[in-house]
Amino acid sequence: MTALGGIGHTLPFLLKDFREALWAAGAVVLVELGSLPGSVTVIWIVPGSRRASGWVGGVLVFITGVLIGNS
């Protein structure tokens, strides 16, 4: 799943237009973040508070990437 996730947001950069690639990669990341809490619930039975930590962790990673990209 890690390889699939990594491929998912690097493949859009095969597009010729860089802005389109960024938007496509951003959409892939949003889908990944949206599916993360659901997959955690299916794979492991976890209480709601721990399920929410998947969202928080994903959002923190996203914000870190944006900050690094803008520096």
C-alpha cells in the first residue's frame, strides 16, 4: 500500500502541464486522506478517537509538505 500511495501522487507529474500535475496530485492526496480513517477502521478495530488521529496525522503531513515546498 505504501508503494501504491507513492505512485499515486507521483504519476500526475507525467503530465506536460505542471499546474495540472499539481492539481491532480493534490486530488490524489485528498482521496488518500479521506480513505485513511476508513481503512484503519476496516483493518483494525479502533475507537473513534484513535480513528480521528489518522486525519490529524494526514493533515499535519500535508501542511508540512506545503511549508517545505514554499520555502
